[in-house]
Amino acid sequence: MATVNFSVPDDVKVAFDRTFGDQNKSAIIADLMRKAVADASRRKQRQEIFRKLTQRRAQRPAVSNEEVRAARTAGRP
């Protein structure tokens, strides 16, 4: 298992100690780090999906407003 040393503002440490004083702080920090890694991965996936969708938008055929209106009303009573 690795050891990680980092600095945090004093008010954050005080609040963390007050909130999690009776719990395993290493486990809490490890869980927060796992969540941060997962969040970053999801953010990267969303950005890649957005990029692909944006690229594909330029390849879609253009349709006029009149054609859209006609498609919406086609077959309706």
C-alpha cells in the first residue's frame, strides 16, 4: 500500500477531523480518491461523446423548416 502526503487548508482539516473523527480517515480519503478518478473518467467519456456527436452533426443532411413541418404533419388528421 502506498503512502500519500499532501497539504490541505487548516479549515478543511479541522472540518474533516470534526466530521470523520471516529472513522478510518485513510479509508475515507481512499474512497474519495476512487470517486475522483471515476468522475474524471466519466467527464472524459462525456467530452469524447460530445466531440463525436458534434463532428457527426456536420455530416447530417440539411433539412429545411418547411420539410420538418411537412414531416410533422404528414399522416395526421
